[in-house]
Amino acid sequence: MNIQLSDHFTYRRLIRFTISTVLMLICTSMYSIVDGLFVSNYVGKMPFAATNLIWPVSMGIAAIGFMLGTGGSAIVAKTLGEGKKEKANQYFSMILYFGIIVSVIFSVICFIFTPQIARMLKADGELLEHCIVYGRILFATQTAFILQNMFQSFLVAAEEPVLSLKINIAAGLTNVVFDYLFIAVFEWGVAGAAIATGMGQIVGGIAPFFFFAKGSRNGLRITWRTKLYKDILLKTCMNGSSEMVTNLSTSLVNILYNFQLMKLAGADGVAAFGVIMYVNFIFVAVFMGYSVGSAPIVSYHYGAGNDAELHNLYRKSKNILIVAGIVLTIAAEILSMPLVRIFVNYDKELLLMTVRGFRLFSFSFLIMGINIWASSFFTALNNGFVSAAISFLRTFLFQVAAVCFLPLIIGIDGVWTSVLAAETMALAVTIIFLIKEKKKYRY
């Protein structure tokens, strides 16, 4: 049975519609996870640290795709809800073409200045060499990565979350297969990891073009009959700014975490944080997947003026995220040792440091989901300011403050608990915004 944006959503229908997006984002997160797994076990600790230093830069640039995808899909879904199908296609195509132009420019700039970027991250000697090799190959395929992030949201708006999942599974499998071939068999080291990642991104970023050239069931398709709608483009960037802030801030904060850990524990600290982030990607993908998957539904009913369904989605989403937070926290505590052991079983001291760090870090899952969803919820309501405020405070300001000051009080444990402190402060802000904006949007 096909599920449409215009449907009434029960818990079962809501979970069925969003589960594909959850699995899709888990597949996307596998890029860096698989790279880290193979590099750590087959190449060594120093190349592993290099991938962890340069990867946040690539993710920071990829935030452009999240911004255009989430912000644009909110506008497109709202326009579809208003019954303006042709106008929705023009908006979608214009945003897509703009994304291609911007991503190519960033890709070229970062490719040229990779050595300078690596030095800014305090890499030198052998670490610098690995960073340059890995980074340049990643930046060469950055455009495909940005497009993949854009299409994730637009495929959901096109009522095709299952297709999005299939494309991302294909991309993930491409990455896994060639990681094994290039690293374990051919012994190409970090270059092999980067090439495999790039090949997966190309699959995920190019395949959706063929689908949208033909058109989706609800009529969303690529058209050449468009133009530069400056107001729509500006609104897209404003709407999606929270998602861009989230990803860009995460990348910048990860760099700051690496700086702190280099001072407190050296390369082992960076490697430990890298493992925690890899495992964290999987858990956060559940929250992000639900938020991205449910956002077009909210946008559609907001555009259609269906207040009753907005209230229904608001109430059910809160309940789902609270339960998910409890379940994931318990799972993280129980599975911390076996999950970490997959990456660093060869070094007992590093293993114990990483397990302790992850167990402290994982308490943040209790409240993280509500904050992530709330930001996406306001994006779906076309309120980019509130969405961006939640994201900026949660992923940047609060985390920077926590990671700078907590280690002064409790040492390296302060690094591991910084996210929990930041999420707790962000939850207070989220609750205030949800209460304040309730009358305006009637959810």
C-alpha cells in the first residue's frame, strides 16, 4: 500500500513512511564508518587519525546539500500541498541547478588547497601526507556527495523514501566492496579508502537524476522550464540553514574536539574520538532519519492548512522520539564494548579509553532526538529562524563552551560529556520555542 503525504498518519503509518529514510541515513553514515574500519585494521593508527582529521572538512562542505535539500523540499512539499504542481517542479529544478554550480566551485577550491587545509588542522609529517592523499580524492567527488544529500530530502518529498533507501544501499555496498578490494586486497591505504568512498557517493548522487528526469508519482520532476527565483532561493537557504548549521557546526566542533584531545591524549585521543563518532553516526541516523522523513509530511499539511493533522504529527513525533532515545541509550551502554572492539581490538589501552568515552557520551542520546526533530519540525513549517537558532545553539555555541571548559574541571572525561551538557542546555531552548510557537502554527 502506497503512503501519500496527504494521508492521516497513525503511529504505524508514520514509522513505515520514515523507516526508509532512517535506513537510508544509516547507509550514508557507513561511508566514513567503513573507511575507518578498514583503515584502522589494515593500514594503522596514524592513517586512521588522518582520515578523522580531514573527514569533518568534507562533511562541512556537504552541509550545503543538507541546506538546499531540507530547505528546498519544505518549500516544494508546501507548494505541492497548495496544488501548484508545475510551480513546485520549477522551484525544485532551480534549486538543483544552483546546487550543482555551487558544489563544483567548492570542490575545485578545496582540491587545490588541500595541503593548506591539512596544515590548518595541525597535521605534519606522515599525518600530513595521509591527510593530503585522502582529502584530495574526497574533494574530487564532493559534488556528488552534495547532490546525494540534496536528493535524500527531495525523494521523500516525491513520496519515494523506499527508492531513496535502495539508491543509498547501492551506494553503501559500492563503498564496502571497493574498500575491501582497494585496502585489504590491493593495499592502496588511505587512497583506496577515499576512492571507494567517492565511488559510493557518485552512485548516490547521480542515480536520482534518472528518476527525476522521468518524474515521480506525485508529479515532481526535473524541468528545463525554470528560472532564478531569488526569493525562493533565499527562503530555501533560510529554511535549510538549520540543517547546514547543524552539519557545519558539527564539523567545526569535531575539529575543536580533536585539538583538545591532541593536547590531553595525543593521537590516541583523536583515534578514540574517531571511533566514538563512527558509532555515534549510526545512532544519530535514527533521529535524523525520522526527522528528515517526517518533515515533508508536516510541510504538506501546513501548506494544506490541515491543523488537526499537524497536531497529530506533533504529538506522535514527540512520543516516538522519547521512546527511541531511551532505547538507543540502553543499547549504546550494553553494546559499547563489542562495537568499539570492532575498530581498535589491536590496542588494549586505546580500547579501554574509547569504551569509557563512549559510555559517557551515549547518555546524550536520551535527549538528542527531541532537539534534532524540533529543528527539522520548524524547517518543515518554513520557520528557518527558529530552526537555525536551535541548531546553532545545540551544535555549536553550547558544545564549544562545554568542550572548552569541562576538560579544565574533569580532564578528558570533560570531552566525552560535552555533548550531554550541550544537549541538556539545548533541550531547554527547544521546549521554550515549542511552547512559544504553538499558537502561531496551531500544532
